Amino acid sequence: MTAFQPRIVVFACNWCSYAGADLAGVSRMQYPPTTRVIRVMCSGRVQPGFILEAFNHGADGVLITGCHPGDCHYISGNDNAVVAVEKTEQLLKLLGIESGRLRLEWISAAEGARFARIMTEFTEQIQALGPSSLGAV
């Protein structure tokens, strides 16, 4: 029997964290191949419905990454991301989904190593939780 390999969806801000992911890639930094990165113009654009849809389609974990506070290209986008994640955490709790399956991180374009480290940490966290029950229905 093979070890559980989680399916992780990453919503990455175009201006900072997607560039950080790109830096990790071109620098050949290693992290688990369990992630699928979706580029969004701003982390504040990620709505609770997007996150729930990812879980519904089989994601075991969802990570939203964006610009550091104060560096958002859309001024208050990351503030909107915080609100969306908080709302979604409440919805996930009602659905019986562990809060550790959703995470929000700030990653700049120059933080490729941080991106790789967070991907590794989050993958390990999701592996410890096991498969999501929401995607199994």
C-alpha cells in the first residue's frame, strides 16, 4: 500500500507569491509534488466558494498565498483575503472539516525558499490529517 499523497490546491497572487513559486522552481528548490498552483490576480479575489469548490473536487488542503500586508498591489486585497479565509473556516467547521486544511500565507516574489518550505510544511500537515472527507462524497 502506498503512502497517502494529499492533493493540495494553492491560490497564488500573481504579483508576489506566484512569482515566489516561480523563483522556487527556477532555483530548483525541492518541495512535494502534491500541489496544484492556480494564479489569481490577488489573494483578495479568492472567495469562499472557490475554496469550497476545491475541496468538493477532491482537494485535501487549500493554501491561499498573497503579498505581505502593506505590499498588496491592490492596496487592501490581502485584508479581503483574511476576511474570506475566516468566513470559509467557519463554513468548514460547520461541514466537519478540520481547520488545519485551510491556510493563508504571505509570500513575496523574492521568497522562493519560503514558498518551498511552506509547501513542504503544509503537505506534512495534511498528510497527518489524512484524506479530506468532503471530497469523498
